[in-house]
Amino acid sequence: MALLDSSELVWRARDIRCLFLDIDGVLTDGKLYLGPNGEETKTNYVRDGLGIKMMLKAGLHVAVISGRPSETMRQRLSWLGVQHIALDTEDKLPAYLRICDELRLNDQQCAHMGDDVPDLPLMQRVSLALSVADAHPKALNAAHWVSRYNGGHGAVREAIDLILDAQGLA
């Protein structure tokens, strides 16, 4: 795919009803901090969380599909109000299709923000493929739009602002 010009980008963003997100490398910086007993901790950017709350308050949906399990992230996402969470899901397409069916959405109403090869099937399917600045080259090549920010450092908020602005909901 190629990056979209600004008018095409706004045109596609106007129709988005659900933003699908990856966790590691998108909502987080992609680093896993491991404790002495094997427990994982991850960092989250507070503005990304606020952006998620703003998008939900505007009546749009946010869904998260990640290949790794993380009860801590499930709790944080639930606290933010995200109702559609699929963790420990290496093949993301079935979860995407299930969520779209539940929400009665088609591909043209969906955006996905990813950073690596497991995100490609969704990025190639949705109307608006988004990526973070420090994504794998294959994800960058699949993106219609790339954030100025790295994963876990405001990229999600920037994408949400783009969608809300295009819809006059900011």
C-alpha cells in the first residue's frame, strides 16, 4: 500500500466506527519488563488512554487484539471502557471478524493500528491501515498513515485525534 494524501485520509477516517489496536509495540513501547518470578510489566502512555476514552465517549468503538496474554492489560483496557478485547490470539483475523459481526460493521468502517507482521492481515483488509513510527518495515509498507510517534509514546492518541477530527467529533 501507499501512504494516502490528506484528502483521501480524511475521507476514509470519516467512515471509521471501530479502531482495532495491537498492544505490544502500539499501546506499549514493545518492551517486556520481566520480574524475578517471571511476572511481566508494561508501560502505557496516559494520553493514549485518554484518547481511547474520548473515542468511546464520541460513540465510536475501540477493539484490541493481541497475540500475547496480559491480564494487567485486560484490566487497564476494561477500566478505559474497551469492551472488545481478544488476547493470546496469534491469528488476529478470526477475532476481527467476530468483533465486526458483533458490532455489525464492515471493513470500510474499520481501522487497524499495527506494528509488525501479525498485524498485516488486518492492515490489508481494513479501510484505514495505521502504523507507529518505529514499526517493522512490512507494517510501514502496509500502512495508509504512519504516526509521528513510536508505539507507547502517543501514536494511538494521534490516530484517534485524526479520526475524531475527520468526523468533527474532537
